[in-house]
Amino acid sequence: MLGFDRITFAPDVLGGKACIRGMRISVSLIVNLVANRMTVGEILAEYPSLEEEDVSQALRYAAWTSDDVFIPTAESA
């Protein structure tokens, strides 16, 4: 999936949310930690099963999925 080989989806893991390598660590958790000023080093210390590339891919995936385009229709105007 577009170079996101560490991002996985499984219905039996966090209800199918985007996760890191099948673990119960979601992309949204990583984004939330970074948004609350946690450094990559602090995240890795808190979650020792993660690797630096996991955090990097989570952030890139979040950026990719948020690249939405709004196209107004007659109903939204």
C-alpha cells in the first residue's frame, strides 16, 4: 500500500483501525502522542516494541490520509 508496509488493518485488532505491524498500537495513538509534544525517543521508550520507522510511517500515513479535497456541490453551497 503505497510504501506503508508497517501499517496494517485487521478486524480483530482494534476493530480494524490502522495499526503498527499488527500490534495494538494504532496510528492515531502515535499521532496523538506527537501532537501532545512527545518526542520520537520518548515514544520509543514508552512503547519498546516500536521502532523509529514505525513512528515515521505512522506520521506519513496520517498525512497521506488527511490529504482530502473538498469539492462543493449545489447541496453544500
